[in-house]
Amino acid sequence: LINEEPESDLLLHPPRDPKNEGLVNTKFFLQAYGFVGLWQTFSGHFMFFLYIYLRAGIAPKDVFLAFNNWTDGYMGKTQAELSHIVQVAGSVHFFTLVVMQWGNMFVARTRTLSFFQQNPFKGPKKNPALLIAIPISIVVALFVNEIGWFNRVFLTGRIPIEFFFIPIPFALFLIVLDETRKMIVRRYPTSLVARLAW
């Protein structure tokens, strides 16, 4: 994102008042944590519990509040099996967050302009570095999750192949959500969404 060109409509906005408007303000935090962050948190946790349910047959209700019960014999599993389940589920959660950051990368490029108004792949605002960042993040995530030494050091586990693809719709939905937010801000600049927008 450091290679990103300024938004095309930057000069249409009034200048920022440095005394009353910092670069990081309440609107920024609302966008980062209240909007994008909540969706990423939901997606990561959903994938964590989905893995445990699909691969270990343990329903989320049996994981919630298990605490000290999560030990040898719980739900017919040995301690080693339970530990492995949590390690792989944690890796699935981590990889989901990596995928979600791809969506966040496209969302964070502009505050109000659509992806199509400031296309990262072609035109004057293209940013080929974004296309390089995605495979690099995949390689790093694969190293952490698939190589035995990293598994031992970081207590990660090998992710089943389908869990590399299931998170992609969550990232795409994040982009759709933010594109909707940006459209509302552009079309209705005095709306509540626009007043709260970063």
C-alpha cells in the first residue's frame, strides 16, 4: 500500500484541520476495528470452529466453555488428538486472517472511491505491488503452516486443502461490504454512514 497513488478525488475534499483532525481519529478506528475488524474476527473464528466441527466432529457448543474439560478423554479424544485439533484450527484461523488481509488490502486503498474508479490492475492508478504481495503472503503462510520445523516452533499444523479456499468468499464479501459503504458515502454525503465514514 505504500506504493499507492493518492485517490483521484483527493482535491475535491476540504483540507484537513490538523488541530482537530489527526491522521488517526475515531472514524479511522471505527473503520479498522468496528467494520473491517469485526468481519475479520467473525471470519477467523468461524473457520476455527468449522475446522473443529468438520474434522474432529466436535460442535462449537462443546468447544465453548470447555476449559478444564478439554483434556484426555474429552469427546472421546486423547490429549494428543485434542492438542493437534487446536493447533490445526489455529492455523486455519491464521490463514483465514491472511486471506482476509487480501480483501482489506483492496478495501484500504481508497476512502470513498470504488475499486473500479481506482483500479489496482490497470489504468493510471494501477499498483502492481499488490499483485506481488498476495503470493508473498501465501508463501509465508505456507511456510508457517506446512513446514515441520515451523509447526514445532509456532505450534501450528498442516491445513487441509479445502481450508485454503473456504475463506476466500469472506474476503470477497468484505470488499462488497466496503464497496457498498463507499457508494453510500458518494451518493449520500450527508447520511449517517458518510458522517461516520473514515
